[in-house]
Amino acid sequence: MEIIIQPDAAEASRVAARIVARLVGDKPHAVLGFATGNTPLQLYRELVRLRREEELDFSGVTTFNLDEYVGIAPAHPSSFHSYMWAHLFSHINVPKQRIHIPDGLTADIPATCRHYEQAIRSAGGIDIQILGIGTNGHIGFNEPTSSLSSRTRIKTLTEESRKHTAAGFGGTGGVPTHVITMGLGTIIDSRMCLLLAFGKKKARAVARAIEGPVTAMVPGSVLQMHPRTVAVLDREAASELEMADYYTWVYDHKPDWQRY
Ligand code: PGA
């Protein structure tokens, strides 16, 4: 795994944006996997800026989001549909018909999950999957004890995850109990995983996922099995990494052509 430690979330998000922009520039029909939550907001702002100021072209891109709440309409203000349109899709030129987010209102969840997997395969697989990490180590909404080879399916949220998004639903009691999420097997089929984590409260999950044992108790640790994961962290999120000095040295000594 490549670990890039930056002074703050803004710098780290610019590194992540350069990685995405380079792919989109080199491969106009790239397939991008997006995440929601607080973590990728600055990355999305930077992509919007690159669209506005440097005409980064998303017209050939296909997108897949990691997850959506079950029972929540796309128009609900706290749906992941709403989040993606508010923060990214309304501001870049990605064609609507190539945007994929799981349908939280589907009457047939298993069929929807199968079709989602099929759609990812038909698009040629995901080139870069953007990921945040929960304080409990989840990626997507693959909560602890998720199978390391799981595919897109329904999951039950932990209390910790429901508390994290309580504000958008008028309190923890209003947060949906279930989600549809890409599985860990789906995520690591992506050609590249781009993990972002910022702030002290993520330090323990980051250390467990990157340097701890591979275990379903820390779903993000499955990324250790992935041939091309880049973790872009701020200093606080990296603060519990034993090998932090080594990762910094490695990044500082990369040849120019390998830098982001
Ligand atoms: P956050 O969530 O980006 O809002 O911290 C990350 C996650 O729970 O996956």
C-alpha cells in the first residue's frame, strides 16, 4: 500500500484530486467509484474547480457510488443521491445516464444488488474507487464482521454508524437501519483504491486498517490484499501509524514521474 501523509485535509484532498484528474485526462472513459460522508467533500470541491477552471472533461466518465440507505427516496435531503448531486454531479459534465447509485427504494433488493454488480462489470470495472473509513474501520457500509469477499448486498448499520449520520435524520432514531452497499470483494476488484482519512478521530481505524492484521473486524484492512491502494492522510489521521516516518521518506524520495 502506498501511504501519503500531508499536513492537512486540504493538501491531501488536492493530492487525491490530482490522482483522479490524471486518470480522467489519460482515460476519458474512466469508471470512477465515489463515496459520501464528510471526508471526500474537499476532493469533490477540487474536482469541481478543475472542471470550472481547467475544463477537466467528465463527459465520457461512468460513475458508481458505494452505497445508499434502504427506504430513502433519492430526493430525501440526506440520501446519498442528494449528497452526490449537491456536491459533485450538478457541477461537472458527467452524463446523467452514466451515474449509478444503488436504488434504496427498490422492491427487490437482491435483484438490485445483482444488477449493480452486473452494471459495474459491463462498464469494464472501476478504475479508481474513492473510500473514506469509519471510526469502526468500515469502508462503504461494510461494518465489522463483513465477509472480506462480500459483494453488493443489504447490510444492517451499527449503532455507531447510525449516530454518525443522526443529524441528517432528526436524531439516531430516524436514521435508516439498512443500506445497500458494495461489498469488500466488489471494492477490491477496483483497479485502484484511493482511501482518504482526516482527523485524530480516524487515527486508530487507519492504523488498524493499514498496519494491523487483515481481519473482518476491521473491514478496511482488506485493502492490504489489494495490489494498488493509495491512502492519502492528514497528519492527525496518520498519528498512530508506527511506520509514518518511513512512509513520508518514501513519498519524499519518489522520482518526479511517479509523484502525484
Ligand atoms: P466520514 O465517514 O467521511 O463522514 O467521516 C466515513 C465513513 O463512515 O465511511
